[in-house]
Amino acid sequence: MNNTDSPKRRQPSALLEFTIVLLLIAAAMVFAWNVDFSFMRKQTTSDKKDTSTATAKNTDNNSPEYTRWKEGRALFKSNCAACHNPKTEGTGPILLGSVERWRNAGSYNGKTGEQWLKAWIRNWNEPVQAGYPYAVEMANTRPMQMNVFASLKDEDIDLILLYSENPDGVPVTQ
């Protein structure tokens, strides 16, 4: 059998290859930007949260609160979004409500739960090695270790927490 007698294999068309590449790029962007698809599922009673504060999506873009929120969003995206989403589970836990969870975990060795949260964000090893019970519990319930962010200042962490606690916009009291 010579080469002319063998069956020819069809090559994929350039349009098909282009479509596949676009789909792969779109999938990578969804994961990189940590897109929240929770709007696609039916909301249950347990999903509904306290509405004692409203969230303004169209806040005055010149307000100091909006500027701080945007700075927090930028810091979140550059430091946290690879593993966390404020509203849904990812590699890391849901962040919405984390300040309250750490606050409710209580004080330990002269630090409040919020102070331990900031220590955890900066370097999760510190509160675990200190024996803070909530930090030890968190470390033991996650399959992966959190990155260390030693360069983050308290002000940076405050901005990140402002965004992660209010991912839909600047909080507005009613």
C-alpha cells in the first residue's frame, strides 16, 4: 500500500480551532476572575442574609467610602481572588461574614478575634502556633494552606475586609 492509498485524516478547520481557543480563554477568565454564578441557583431561606443595611451599587464615585471600597476591591483581586470569593466557596472559604465569625470566636491571649483575623490574613501560622482555637480549627478544615501576606499593612487588610464584607458595593445604613 503506498501513501496515496492510505485514508486521509481530516484536519480540523481553522474556525473550529479558533472556537476551541476562545472557549479555553473564556474558561480561564472565569476561574481567574472568580466569577460568582450563585445567581443561577434558587435562593433558599438559609441563603437570605440580614438586610438591616442596604448596599448601594451606584454610589457617588467621588465619595471617600467608594474610594476605600474600590481600593479594597483592587487589593482583594490582586491578593485574594485566586483562592477566595466573597460569596461562594472556592479553594478558600467564603469571606462574606468572616469578620463576624472571627469576632464571635472571641478573644485569646489578650487579642480580640478581629486582631487574630488580621494576624491570620498576614500569616496564618501565627494564630495557629499561638493556639487560637478558631485559627487551629480553620487550619485543620481546609485542604490547602493559605498564602502568607507579610507585606500587607493593617490599613490594607481593613480595605480588603471592607470589600469582602460588601462585595456588591459600598454599605449604606438605612
